[in-house]
Amino acid sequence: MSRLIILFLVAALASSTLAAENPFDFTKTPTGQAPKGFRSTVLGAEKPSPWQIVTATVPSKTGETKQSALVHLGEDADDSRLPLLICESSDYRNFTFTVRFQITGGRGTQAAGIAFRMVDEKNFYLLAVRPKDRKVFFTIFKDGEAKSGLVGENIPLAENGWQELTFTADAGRTAWTLNGRSYDLTLDPATAPIFLTGKVAFWTRSDTRVQFTEPRVTAKEALAQIVVRETLDGDDSLTGLRVIAAAKEGAEPRVIASHDEKAVGSPAEKTAKDALLKSKNYYLKTDSAVTVSLPLRDKNGDTIAAAQVITRPSATQTEQSAVNYALKVVKKLESRLKTAKDLAD
């Protein structure tokens, strides 16, 4: 293959990656329609709200512009009703999200914001604004109930009612800026549920009429995922590699990095779970793959995660040689993932 063709393919892949980075681009959705790849649901009621794209007049540095905006059209003023529009295309671990939104009406309590790290419709974090009270809320929803959070008082007034929100979710820390004022919150795993990854959703309350525009997500690749990818790139013998860890003691172990990024966040296989919890090596051979699950240790020798090293079976490979090879791979991982904090970065 010529160098020109290689460069073209690299450029095409980079272009497609950049395009995939923002599934919240509403400019491609015709007005009057709901954006594709999103699902409407509601917490506290049965019937989801309608959402659609409209053209909104939005203030800018040079005056006003016409932009595509997502609007909530629900008309049920029951305050226990919490409509959500979930982006189904991706789960996000560490990322930055930016959006502008304007609340224009509603008979019930008027509030709107962004839900994130959404494990499911009942377990997520929420950043929301109640402009009439000049309050911003960080709330943890666990099993469908608002459990705890933080309230910011006397938020800065928004220009023409357009709230400007940027927040970064990084492991257990959430930092955000609302209308120019910054806030910072780090959750304590001993007292608060830690959701490491999940979906992002637009959130509102009761029949709040709200317009969201200019939403953008920028994902930060986790260190563990970078290490897995670079280890795979540097070793032709590897066909797969996963890192498994628990968010806190007693939590269900999950995949935190993988050759298949869609597997990130999924429950650990039994052998990987046992390797983590029992600090033992496990060997499994099938017709298509040899998988060795083994503990990943910190500098003190304590098990902080598990790794699954996957290779193709061969006639000359023995169980011991497969384990020895897997131990060499794990040493590479341990040289860069040295502490539990590195797993969360």
C-alpha cells in the first residue's frame, strides 16, 4: 500500500473519530423532529415527554444567531415527574460537557440540567439549575431517589435567561462553571455512590419548557485504556487485553479498560473476578482463544485490579508458557498503573 493511501486512511479515520466525538450535534436533525440516537423516558411517571428540534434565537458576542435547539414539550405539571432524553450512542467515563439552555415557561417547578454517569434511568448524577430561586443543584440519584448532593445559592444571572454550563467529570470529582462562577465537588466513596461510567441525558422537571443548544462532549481517555491500547499496539501476540477493577471495596468488579471499548463498564467475567478477589491466576483455553486472568498489583504487592491476557491457541503453547507470557504483559501494565488512583485517572 502506498504511503499516500495510508495517509488518506489515517486522515479518514481521524475525521470519522472527530465526527463521532459529538453525538449531540443537532444541526443534522430537521426541525420538528426528535434527534436520532436519543431515547425519551421519565422518572416518577409512566408516559415519556415529547422532545424535538426547533430553531432558537440565541445571544452571541456579535448580536443574535439562529441555532438548532432541543426543546422539551411535556405538558404534565406534576413536580414528581422528571423527564429525561438519554443519548444512547455512548457511555462516558471522564469527560467535559458544555451546553447553553434557556427555561421559557412551565406551570410546575421550573428546573433543567444534565444527567450524567447514568448507569440506568434510576442511578445517575445530576447538575440542574432552578433560575427563579437562583440555585444550582448537584444531586445523586440512587434507585430512583434523590439521595444527597450540593446546593449553590445566588447563582449569577444569565444573559437573556441563557444559562451557560461547562462541567468536567473526572473519576469521583465533578467541577463545573455556571455563568462564569466555578464550583468543585469530590465525592467520598464511603458516603456516596461512585458511578464511574454511564450515559449523558438532558433532564427537566414536570412541564418545564426549556431549550438546549450548543451541547458538546469531549471525552478524556482513561489512563488504563491508553495503557491497554499501547500494550496491544506493541505486541503482535496479543489478541485481547482487559483490566478489571471495583469502584470501591465490596462493589461489583467491572471492566475499566479493554481491547473492545464497548465492553468498558460491563461486569467482570467470573475468572477475572476471582483473580481480583482471590489474587490467583486462572487459565482458560477454547478453540479460538487462550485467556489468562491474573491479579495486577501495586508497588506494595497489594492487588488493585485484575488483567485478562488473551492470545491465540497454538500447538506448542502449554498452560505454564501461557501464564508466563501473561505475567510479562502484567508487568508492563504494573509499570504504568502503579496505584489505585492510576486506575481512576
